[in-house]
Amino acid sequence: LCRILRDIYEHGKKVGDIYGARFSLLLHYRFAFYSGSEKLSILTKTYQMTMEKFLKYKTEGQYFIAIDISLVDSLTGCESEPYAALQGSEFPSEESLLSYLKSRKLQQSLVLLYLSRFMRSFWAGDYVEGHKHFELAEELPSFKLPTVQYLHAMFYRGLALFQTYREGNGEDYFEKGKSILETVRRWEPNCKRTFQNKFILLEAEYFASSCNIVASKESYVLSAKIAHDNGLLHEQGLAYELYGKFLKSIVEIDDARRYFLMACNCYSTWGAHAKVSALLVEQELTMADQIEEVIDSVVGDKHGRSGGALV
């Protein structure tokens, strides 16, 4: 789909469909982000170049780009200050843009901004704060438009609900999590490459919340494997991270540490260096631990290949 959107952009330029070309380019980058198919450092540069093109026309698309860049920045640790570039620095902060969007009732941009804030909170592990932003987006009529950010926000929301429940915040979170699990279960047959690992990871969280240790362990590992096989590196890392949290909660500390480090390796490759730093601090790990895990992983892969050849 990323390639198709890029082709639409190129054809749009040739025939003079500037609006269609620019919007296709924006969607191309957004799909690249959610699919994990581009390193975040590359996306940051291309987003910034695209914003310069959008600023010439002063359309709502420039708000979309600024919001997308802020989400990427939260993972990489870069400080691009995308809002300062909007319409001659009319919006020096995200709050000023939010006030403007509310005054103009630009619902699509509002939904995107609230969901971006939700996802930033999710990746930071602040699930309670994330729920507030998700619920603000949910109140708007355009919330359920079938966009790529809506589909992924639903996935993250389900994970956050189960996590919040296990933190002791009430049965209601568990029931809402089950509802999203059933929604993703219906989506999964339509596009297994996109939804299979997501469904299984939500199922792992459901099993973990239901104290089914064996089933949850199997599902975490299977979700990570499917994500890896489908090239969803960031979601492989997410499965490892959540598995690490679960193992830590049942006091399997050594295994938890190992999976946290495996998650860091996935996130590092993706380019989410701020996420890696936060996870290392949160779990009291060090960069030396991460390097050691990388070495162990490489050595393990070599031994695995050698073993296979001998058989």
C-alpha cells in the first residue's frame, strides 16, 4: 500500500493533481510509520521536507504533518518543533493549534491530534493519561472513519485497557478490553498480515488478565514471531516489552529482563531511541546490558544456522 500511495503521488504530479498528490504522499508516510517499514530517522527527514511543500498551500494537510511529526519525535527524542513552522509560526505550540482546531471545528484534525496524544502516552507507558485523549477523540463524529490511525489506536487502546486493569483500576477496563479484542477478532480474517499478530497480542493480554499463565506466555511469543515474519519490527518489540512486563509481574525476573532487552533491540533498529532510553531506565537496565543481549542474539543465530546445516 505504501508503494501504491507513492505511485499515486508521482502520477498526480504529472497530471497536475497537486492536492491528490500531496495527500497521497502524506498517507504514504503515515502508512510507513504504522507498518514500521521505514526507520524513524528517515521518516523525520521526509516529513520535514513534505511540510515545506504543504506550507505553500496552507491547507489542513499541514496540521496533519505537524501532528505526525510530533508523534515520531516522541519516539526518537528529536525536537523538530513542527508547530512553530505552521503558517509563519502562528502556532508556537500544540496547545495553540488545538485551540485553533476547536474554534474552526476541524474534526478530522482534532481526532488525529487526540489520537496522536493517546499514542504518545501509550508508548510512554502512561495508560491512564492516554485513555483521556482517546475518549476525547471518541466523542467526535468523525472518530470511526476507517483510517490507519483509527485501526492502530484501537489496537493500542485494547492493550492499554488490559494493562490498566492489571494495575488495579477496575473491572470496567477489563470489559472494555474484551470488547476491543472481539472487534480485532472480526478484523483479523480480512487481512492476516496486518491484524493476526495484533489479535494474538490482545489475546495474550486477555489471558494475562485472566490469570491464564500458560496461554498468555504462548500468545506473547507467537505474536512476536508473527510480527517478525510479517516485517512488523516495532510490534515485535511491543510484544517482547509486554511479555517482559507480564513475566516481571509473576516474578520471573531473569526472563523478564531478557525480553525487555529484546524489545530494546527491536526499538533501536526501528529508530525509537527515546523509547529505548525510557524502557532501560524504567526497568533499571543499562546500555551494556543491551549490547550484551545483541551479542548473545547474534551468536545464537549463528549457532542456530550451524546446527541446521549439520542436521
